[in-house]
Amino acid sequence: MAELRYNPILRDWTMVAANRQLRPDMPATACPFCPGSGRVPDQYEVFIYDNDFPVLSPQPGPVAEGFSDLYRARPAYGKCEVVLYSSDHQAALSRLSPAHLEAVVRLWRSRYEALAADPNHQYILIFENRGREVGATISHPHGQIYAYPFIPLKIRTELEACYDHHWVTGRCLVCDIHAAEVADGRRVVAVNERFAAYVPYFTDFPYGVWITPTRHVADLRRFNEAEEHDLAEILGWVTRGMDALYNREFPYMMVLHQTPPQRSDTEPFYHFHIEFYPPLRAADKIKFLSSSETGAGAAANPSLVEETAPLLRAAIDRVRGTSR
């Protein structure tokens, strides 16, 4: 069974997907994303694969009967896709060549454009769960894309904050955050011509990097070729630096925040950005969410980002062969 159930106290939707209990914890020898599995081409650079255990579907089943005015449900319409970064089971974003990373960025863009063409797709989230620490069940390098029939609560909160800031100042909030972080410099971990990566002043993760474009741009559809190149470049620097920080594969959740595809009114005030949520606070220590964080939404960072950002910056400089 898959359906959407409305949470009236949060004014948000819960995706119910009992079929996801069937997801396998698969060994590398039985990987469905490797050539020869019969599930993917024998050769590919990047590839889109329909999720075998989707929480959203273009052909959703009917919802259960018997709901009241208080409890509402709707079909789980949408799309869930898997983005295969490479045919190589041992690859990762951090181990792809610059040209290969550009191919990933271009695939993200093409899928965003295609999914945005469906007017029922109200929000499109591109993301990656890397590592068992964040629940990844297949180690083959991949990300995912969800096309939702609603705008999730966190995105609505961001949109409201960005709108309010724009209304008061006439400026984009993320543009101002980008400029403030670059001007301060202490939390910046990497910069190229068109992007900056930093651990923002307010993040609740010790290495919670943001990547933001210098130019105000709302989503991948508005990127030019130079921005696609520079995004791939800085994404490679950041992920390689994360792996180098503790000399291990660095687990993380990574999300691309973009404007809702059906709302052109958000473009003046909403700004594309990538957010990382890495669970590590040390090489062998995980930041777990507490009751305060989960129950009240009260974020807590166990580290000063003014102390963690220089460590990540130094690791990135090492893998780039540069120093500052």
C-alpha cells in the first residue's frame, strides 16, 4: 500500500509506503546497478533507473476508505528515480573525473526539466544518501530524485523566509548568505569562479556544507554551461575533501534545493543551493538526533563551525594540491 496521509497539526503530508519494507540489503555480488545484472545497460556512464520500491508512483493505487474530515488521504502520485553515477561499483562522486561529474550535473538538469513538465509535480528533490550510517542499503554509487505532488514543509519554510527577506530588503536571502560567508571567509571551504562552498554560521551539523552559486539562479534549468562545469568542479572538491578529512568514506545526506517547478513567482527570491547533512562529528563518532531535535525541531550543533570548517578546508586543499 502507498498513499499520502495529511498531518493536520503540521499541515504536511506523510508518505505511507509499506512496500519499502521489502527493500533488500544487497551484497555487491548481487548489485542490480552493475552491468551484467540484466537490469541496466552493459555499458553506461550515467543512467536513470526507476525506483523498484517507490513511495510515489505515476500510477498510484486507490486510498483506503473510511477517513473523516480530520483524517484525509490522497493517492501517492509522483515519481521516484535512481540516478546511477557510474557503472563502476567502487566509484563515488568523490572519485569521478571532472568530465564525469559534469555528466551527472547534466543528467540532474535533464531529469528536473522532464519531471517539471508534469503539472502535478509540485516539488522535485534531487538527493543522495551515502553510507550505512544514513540508511543506504545498496553501496553502488547513486543518488535519487523524488517528484512530489505537494511542497514539503521544510521547503515551504525556506520559501516563506526567503520571501519575507526579499519583501523587507529587496534582496535574495541566499544571495546575502553567500556574500556574507565569502566576505567573512572563516567558514569557507572552497571557492571557484561561479560557486562557493562553506559551512554556514547557523548549520546544525559539524560539516554541514552548503554550495551556492554566485549568480542568483533559482534552479538547474537556468544554469549555463559554465555554471554546470563549475558546480561539478566544486562538488568534486568538497566530496573528495570530505573523504580525505578522516581518511575514510565520508557518509552524508546531500540535497539540492530548487524553486518549485510550477511556481514562477518564487524565482526573484529563491536561490538554488546544495545542503550536506553529514552525521560524523569525529572519525568514529556520529551525531545522533536527540529528542529535542526530533521532538521540538530545536537544532543543536555539537561543534563550532569556525573550528570544523578550517579542518575541512585543509583537507580540500590537500586533495587539490593547493594551500591558503
